[in-house]
Amino acid sequence: MADTLAIVLPRVRPRLGRDEWLMGGSLLVLALYLTVTLLIPLVVMLSKSLEDRHGVFVGLSNFVRYFGNPSLTAAIGNSLWVSALATLIVVTLAFGYAYALTRSCIPFKGFFRLLAMVPLLAPSLLSAIALIYLFGNQGALKSWLFGASIYGPIGIVMGSVFWTFPHALIILITALSTADARLYEASESLGASAWRTFTTVTLPGARYGLISATFVTFTLVITDFGVPKVVGGQFNMLATDIYKQVVGQQNFQMGAVVSLILLLPALLAFFVERWAQSKQTSALSSRAVPYQPKPHATRDLALLGLVSLVGILILGILGMAAFASLAKLWPYNLTLTLHHYDFSTADGGSWASYFNSIRMAFYTAVFGSVVVFAGAYLVEKSRVAKALRTATHMLALIPMAVPGMVLGLAYIFFFNAPGNPLQFLYGSMAILVLVSIAHFYTVSHLTALTALKQLDPEFESVSASLRTPFYRTLWRVTTPMCLPAILDIAIYFFINAMTTVSAVVFLYSPATTLASVAVLNMDDAGDTAAAAAMAMLIVVTAGGVRLLHAWLSHWLHQRTQAWRQR
Amino acid sequence: MSTPYLRIRNLTKRYGHFTALDDVSIDIVKGELICFLGPSGCGKTTLLRAISGLDIQTHGTVEQDGRDISALPPAKRDFGIVFQSYALFQNLTVARNIAYGLENRKQPRAVIQQRVKELLELIGLPDSGNKYPSQLSGGQQQRVALARALAVSPGLLLLDEPLSALDAKVRIHLRDEIKALQRRLGLTTIMITHDQEEAIGMADRIVVMSNGKIEQVGTPFEIYHQPASLFVAEFIGAMNLLPATLVQQGEIQLGQARLTCPVDGFATGTTVRAAVRPEDVVCTGRTNGHANSFEAEVQELEFMGPYFWLSLGGGALGEHRLRAQLPRQQARELDLRLREFTHLHIPAEHIRLFPDGYRHG
Ligand SMILES: Nc1ncnc2c1ncn2[C@@H]1O[C@H](COP(=O)(O)OP(=O)(O)OP(=O)(O)O)[C@@H](O)[C@H]1O
Ligand SMILES: [Mg+2]
């Protein structure tokens, strides 16, 4: 019956109103934006790996040359084992730390939680610089290494552990806070020992969090460029190889080859992480009862010891960098001075780079949150072009799987290509903002989606029935209700744009030098104290912005308390 | 019937290979309150969303007040809608919520304020204009959602399970209010519900749906007393559905009993299902003076307050079971007891026959 009808009756072709045209049009613009700032550069880079210096297609011969060169392929093994070791240390420490914060009765939990987040405010370079002051040739604690050199795998692992620690910790805290108290009661009532409860209830409960943390940390370490650049010495890693090939030898094709190799672990991590995330959320039943830890003297004391140790290490690294930036002439004259913050005599950085960074981070935060929020709104709430919405969402997920170095290199290939009408962007502030928005798009997009999903899905239907244009409701209802999430996105963009090195290191110009890149260049030029000073400036700025954000969020909460659900 | 206000013809909605609405046609008269009733997933919301343009049908046409609106986007149609979740704008006060649709129409502030005031009085919340939705109870919030939809004076009001998020008492209260308001405004209204009592209590006409199709359209009385299909018979109210054989035109055999009943369109000898409402089964105890009667054993006896639930079997019924509803007074007079036999009488006009075979659920 239905089939015969389908033949008899014409298919209804919905007519589009102004709302539908506007939504569809905006969606198209967004999809184009992501295609131009993300997809096309990546595709261009992919094709570059198959070309020679003159742009002639040479098939896989670049790859053949790469794999035929042991001094290059050594970096693969190096990257893998160093990243694996750092990941093992970070995940173990972070698990203990998260366990202490969520499952024990140690004092000062709030303080320890905050302290562990401090590395997020610093460029990854900072830890490497501090390590040089601590364990380098003139290091304060050089003897602790028993003659081994900090330049190389030891330094890379130590530095990576410092800056990736909070990333793993956040994931593990989430995983451990979703515990169901009923399982613990059941285990206790069955007379299981604490250890048995730990291995049969706690670990399995947190397994997706552990998997997720492992892959995220591994990707962060293997794709990081700052730490190995500063403290890696002659030890080759994939990320530094890209830099060497591109900046050192101007061999862009080989840079593209290494980039593709670096893309593999990142892609793998991306899929594993998505899979673990979906498992994690489905494991959370709505009837779960939150776990309330009970005091347990020996456990709490041991865990307090652990968090204190980690806390001291974090403070030690940060304190070392701060002291290095203030000491007159390490290690001979330790009188405090602000001289290194002058930068006028420093090679590779200046206050101008600092202000460039602030501007860049500000633009990234403002335009980034607008683009991301509007994009997430269109993907989640618009009634039109389902296929385009799905495609846009897919595009928005790509950056998570793309290391910054790779994105930066892809931008060179695309935006600097002769004949590209967008070439005028090359070397401008705009390209730095574009690459930073693209680089940090995914997390922001997912944050915005989560906030939008919490709103009643029928707001748009009601609005249409009242013949109110969608943008009016977006402005008067949706945006105010999502303001806390929008603030979170803005701060995320700001701090990351302020601290990142990897993508922008290929793209800055003399007019747009950046603070984080200045740290790198001043360190390269041997002006380590000035580099430390610039790194500290970044930390202080990011910290200040964080405080401002906390204050704004609080103010917003107060102001909107009248209508927020009790 | 005069020309319908809303003419729905051959509406079909597909999601891939799944057909959520299958060739649905209804006429809705101006000023009536019509309920879509059916089990979960039968396509009620899909039909409502097609009418509103929020999810346009794959095939078929919708005409409102003589205008073909089949393919129009929601903003080009003329309706107000209220959802189960209220969907109130939480960051706006009650008054701003109600004024929301008016503000877009460039009316003077004073006119809007006057209208909001009227509506607040209409829904019985004259002093709540400055509150936020979260400061109101569920029932009050749903009233505000109703006022917001009514503010722009739509020609058609759509309600998707407006009462099912509320608790029983508020629900019955609000049910009466909506009904009274709808009468007063003479507003053509479509309401979805899966609560048959609600549908019977409120609707001028009910559309019973199952599996994306319309089973029956009729007044609550017709739906209850003349169910058009086995599905409707089973879905609305309590119903005995007993296998029987048509032994001759006008007579069926049910177990050992022979009963007369109206028959249309069945050949002699076919197996049918005889539908009898429990309250239409008359118990006569030891006396037997009726036609259409037989004897059976009281196998269960359940006190329900104003009446007893009886489960009858054995005797002429054999394996079959018949449920009956007996007023308390009568049960006392007959002095019915468990395991005793009683005479039963089913008036011929209360037996309806349905083809055997298809059985829902
Ligand atoms: N977007 C969609 N994609 C695929 N199937 C859908 C979609 N929306 C609805 N359906 C299916 O269409 C059928 C009818 O759904 P509908 O929401 O109309 O049911 P309903 O009668 O309103 O049920 P309920 O009483 O549960 O609200 C269901 O089987 C549902 O799974
Ligand atoms: Mg529904």
C-alpha cells in the first residue's frame, strides 16, 4: 500500500523560509571555513609528501628515501620509547594523585587540585628550561643524575611528565569520581580486602579513564616539540625532525613525510580516545550513588605523601624557572634582578613579542569562541541540511587528531603556495589566529555541544511557532543560557594560544613574533635567563587571565542565580 | 459536515525504510478539540510535527483554512504549540516568556503589556509576571507555556502530551482548565495523549492510532461503544475478547453457550472474536430468566471498592475466561461466592464481533 502511494503521490519538497536559508547559508559558510583552514591544508600537505622539490609527482619515493636513512628512522623508535616511558610515569602518578583527591580523606584537596593544574598555564618549554637550571652543566642538582646528561631522553621524559601531568589528571579525576558507592558497599559486605576491592572494583571502574589518559598523554608527548627542542640535545625525535627538515634544511617534502608518520599515533589515539569516552559515559548509570570516602589513617598518610611529593616537584620546577628569571648571573651571582625581563639586549625576543602574544590570544579567544559556538549551534540546533551538519561535525573533530606541528606545516604548504588568493594572510597576525583556532577547535566544539544539548530541544520549535527568527532566540535565550560554557571556551582558547609553540613556530613573521616562540629562540641563542623570564611572563599572564575568568564566572553565577534551576 | 478547518490527506512519513506515518487522512473541524491517542511509538508526535511543519512529511498534503501549507516552514504557518517539557525560556521572566511572540510583531509596549496581563489572568497567575519559570510549579509552568502559545492568537493549538510530566492531581485539574479555555476561545486544538481517560474526558473526537495508521476516528462515545477494530476494542477500556464461531447468521457459539448478536459481513462457520465489556456482563445468580445467558463458575473475586472484579470460567465457558464488573450492591444481593456457579447474561447489542487472527501486542 505504502509503495503504491509513493508512486502515485509526489514527494513533498519542503519550502524554505528565511530562517532555513539563513541557517543553511551559515552552515555552508562554516563548513567552507573549516575546509579552508583545516581540510585543504592537510590534503595539500599529504600531496606534498608525494612530490619532489619542484612539485613533480614522485609517488612514494620520499618515503623510500626516508626509510632508507637510519639516522632519520631512528627518531621513530626514539619517539616511541620516550613517549611510552613518560606516559607510564605520568599515568601512574596521575592515577595516584587522582585517587588521593577522589577516594581518600587527605586535607587541602582544593589546594592540591589547583596546584596540579599550574603546568597548564606554562608553555611546555618552561619545564625544559627549569630542568636545565636544575640538572644542566651548571645545574644546582647536577650530581643527582650520577653523571648522566639531562640533554637527551632523561630530560625529555622529565620535562614531558611535568607539562602533561594535568591533562592525564583531569581525565582520571573524572573517571574516578563517577564511581558507584553501591559496588564498594557490596565488596565490603562480602569481606573483600582493601587491595582486592582496589583490583576488582576501582581499577575496572576506571579502566576507560586509564585507557583514555594513556592515549592522550602519549599523543601529547610524541607530538610535543618544545621539550625535545630545548633539552633533547642530539637525541632525535619525530617532532624535532620536522622542524629540522623544514626550518633547518628547507626540505619541505621530507618534513611532510615525517608529519605523516607523526599523524599515525595521533590518529590511533584519537579513535581509541573516542571509543573510551563513549564507554565511559555509558558505564555511568543514573542510579549510581556517589562514593563518599571514609578516613583510613595509613592510606591517607601514604597518599598525602604522594601528592605532597608531586606538588613539591611542580612547585620546584616552577620555582626554578622563576628564580632563574630573577637571578643576576646563574650560578655565579644570585642577587635578584628584573634585568632579564628587559629583553632589549636579548637575542630572539622582546616585549613586542609578548604583546603580540596577548593580541593573538585575545583574537583567538574572541573569534574562536564566536565561530565555535555558532558552529556548534548550527550543528546541533538547525533544522536544515542534515548531511551538511554531520559533515561539519566530522570536520570539527579532525583537529584533535592533528598534531600542531603537522597543522603548522600544512598551513605553510597551503597558504604560501604561489597563486593562492589567500597568500596575503601568510606572515600576518590573522594566520596565527586562524591556525590557533583550528588547532584547538575540537575540545571547544565538544564543550559547546555539551552545553547546547542541555537546553530544551524544543526552544527552536517554540520560537518558530511564534514566528520569531531563530537568531533572535539564539541571542536572547540560547547564548545567555550557555554563557558559562562560552567563557570556558574563551579561556581555553586564550591560554592555549598563549602557551602553544608547535603550530605557530612555522608561521610567525618578524612583525608577529610571539612570546612562546621567543622563549624557544632566546634559549636557542643561549639567552636562557631571558627565555625563563619570558616563560614566566606567559605563566603569570595565563594565571591572571584564569583568575579573571574565575571571577567572571562567579559574578555570572550570582547574577543569573534567580533563574538557574535550584 | 461543513468544510474542515484542517484537511489532512494521505500523509506519509518515512525515516529511511521505516514508515512512521502511513497514509493518514483526517478532517478537523473549526473549534473542535481532537485527541491523538495511541501506544508509544505509533506516530502521534510525527503527525503533529508534520502538521506544524517542524518535520515535514514525505508525501501527502495539509490544508489549513483552505490554504495548502504542506511544504511551508513552521514560521509561515499559523499555530501555537506546547510541549511536555514546557520549553519555557528559563532566563526570561514569565511575562517576557508570554510576550515573546508579540515582541517580534512590533506592537506598542503598552499593547503588549495589556495582552500579557490579560493572559496572566486567563491562566490564573495574575501576580507571577516577574517570576522566573524555575520559581513556579510544574503545573504553573505548563500554564505559562500555554499562555505563551495563545498570546499571538494562533488559529490552531497543538499540544504534545502537555500533562504527562505532571502528577495526577494537578493533571486532572489542568485537564479541566484547558478544556474550559479551549471552549471559551473556540480554538481548534489537537492534543496528543497516551492516556485514554484524558482523551475520553477532554476530546470532542478521538483519533486512535497504531503503527503509523489511523484505526478509528470518532467521538469518545463511539470509540468506546463501537470500536471499529480489534485494536481499538482492546486498547480502549477493559474488554473481553473471546474466540467464538459463527454458527448461523445472528448466532455465535462461545464454549458451550449459544448467544445471539448483531453480525455483519461474516460468513457462517468463520471463527471470530467476540468483544464484550466487563461492565456489560450481567450476573443473575441462581435465577435464569433471560435469553443470551449461560452458567459459569466464579473463579476469582476481587473487591475494588465500588465494584467487584469477577473472573469466570468452567461451566458453559469451558476453557475460556470471562471478566465481569459487578456493582457492590448487586454482588451483595446475589450473595456471590468463590467457586460457586452463577448465571450470566450478555445483552445481544453489547456483543461485537471482530475477525480473528490479528491480535495486537
Ligand atoms: N528522526 C527519526 N528517525 C527515525 N525514526 C524516528 C524518528 N522520529 C521518530 N521515529 C520513529 O517513528 C515512530 C513514531 O514516533 P513518534 O515520536 O511519532 O511516536 P509517538 O506516538 O509520539 O510516541 P510517544 O508516545 O512515545 O511519544 C517511532 O517508532 C520512532 O522510533
Ligand atoms: Mg510523542
